[in-house]
Amino acid sequence: MRDVLAAGETPPETDLTSRVVENMFWMGRYAERAESSLRLLRTIFTTSDSDDELPSEVYQQLLLAITKITATYPGFTQIDPDLLNHPEQELKSIILDANRVGSVHSSLQAMITSADEIKEMMSTDVIGIINDLRDELIRLEYSLNNTMNSAPEEVLDPLVTDLMAISGVMHESMVRTLGWRFFDMGRRLERALQTCILLRATLIKTLPPDEQSILLENVLICLESNMTYRRRYRARLDMTYGLEFTILDRSNPRSLIFQLETLVEHSEKILGLEQRQVLPKWSKYLLDVMTAVRSCDPAELSVTDTRASSNNNELDAEANAPKALGSRIALEQLLARSQEQLLKTSDTISDRYFDHSDSPQILNNGRWDLE
């Protein structure tokens, strides 16, 4: 018979197989990936339907960004004026095409598949929300076809709401075991990556002041940060403030630094359970990007180098990239380095903890026992 726990003592966690934590991790990543895509698509639809006509340069940059966020190439990077003037079919494909890797449908289905593999880890509330999301996905094509010419962003709202509900219930109701930690690590890692991709796709190139302000506002909307930014800074949109808020603000749960600090906290807990004396590669990658981000200066990141050659910059190589006044080289270098290290972090986490043999494997030979 099991001994009674002392007051305040945490009960030991049952052993988790690598299959469980892998599905928890990827459920978090796919959920965040889908949400990021949906938020940007919703922003594109909303701004394009606004009474105030969106400057063509800003619209082109946002379309380029959705191709980069979803990695549904060639998308809006190809030389095709008709595609820019009539992007509806490409946007519908990015949402609906289940066979197109990176599409909203593909990411949501992958998240649902991961969740189905680990129902024993899910509460009834989470399972109910996932079933609602499954139903929304079935109705998505019909709903979008009927609203594409009016208010397509309204079709996307329930999907965003369901994804936020899953994250909320998991955060508020799930015991802080290894399963939860890997789920949250997946979310934070993906959100950090998506933030880097979005900022690289939109803010590296310097546009005229009016267009730049509109583009920055749309980026803040995508990151669910526009209202808070407005309340805090009480001023016109400023690139230095925008970068400070989206990259370095520890109180902003959508900022890059917030994701990194949360990931480091998870890594410390996991490494404590492993009783490791030497940091594994994935922790070193995290600390490297954390150091780079913490030491950056938003004022320096916002500086434009007008001497930058368009032939040496990725975004200028895009066929439909809008004409720019220069490039923010320091910002590009920081985000590119962060993105590279985060991808390495993901790969090494997979190599370390997700066993791909045919037989079930217990993580770390059953040493994952205390939390």
C-alpha cells in the first residue's frame, strides 16, 4: 500500500512514454501554428475590407508574410500581378487545402490527430473543445465560400476562439506534469518561431513613414498587442517602441522574450528531473538566443541602413517585394539568429526525448518521477 504523502508533498508522476510527450509537444506546436496563420489571415481580410484603402505596399507585404508564416511556397512570392490583384483563391487554398502542408486545415488536422493519440491526458472540457473544432473544420469550406466576398474574417473567429479555449483550459486545469510541460514548450517554441518569421517578413524593410505605421499596426494586431501598445505608449506608432514591445517586453505574453524565458523555465525543471550535470544542446541553443535577445537595443534594431544592397537581402529577392527605403540589418541579424537557434532547439528536443522505435519507450528509463 502506498505511503501517505507528507503535507505539501507533490505526488510522483506516472511514467510517460515518448509517444505521449511527443504528441503533447506537437499538439502545442500545431495549435500555435494554426492560430498564428489564422490571426494573420484575419488581419488581411479585415484590413482589405476596410473603408480606408490599404496602401498597396502594405498589402503586398502582408501577403508575402502569410506565405512565409505558412511556408506555402511559392504563394505570393511569385511574379504574377493577377495574383496580387485577385488573391482570393490563393488565400482560400492557404485556409482550406488539406493536402497543402502549412495550410490552416493541415495544421488544425495535425493538431487534432495529435490530441486523439493522447486522449488519456485530456480533460473532458478539452476533448469537447477539440470536437467543436473538428466540427468547425468540417463546415469551414462551406462557410468560407459563402462569405469570401463579404466578411471572411468572421468565419475564422470561431477557430481562433477554440484554439485559445484549448490553451486556456490546459493552462488553468492541467496539473504541471511533464505532459503539460511538453505541451507548453511546443506552444512557446512555435510562438517564438512565428514571431521571428512575422517580424522578418514585415519589419526588416523600411517603407515611407505612413505606410510603415500602418504595417506596424497590422503586425501588432496579428500579435494581439495593438490595444495594449496604444494604452501604454499613448503616441503615434513608433518602430522603436513597437520592437521593444514585441521583442523585449517581459510583461507581454506575446513577446519573444516572454516565450524564451518560459522555455528556459521549462528546461530547468526538466533538467532538474534528469539530474544532469552538463547542459544538453537544446538548452545551450535556448540560452544562446536568450543572451542575444536580452542584450539587444530596440533603438539600434530600428535603425535603417540605406546602403544595404537589395541583391543581398532575402526579402528584396522576393518577386513582389514592395520598394523599400532601406533595411534594418541589426533586426534581421537578430531574428535570423533567433530563428535558427530555435529550430535547432526543436530538432535536439526531438532527438533527445522522442524515441521513434516501434516499441513503446519510457522516458529516461522511468526517472521522470517527481515534479
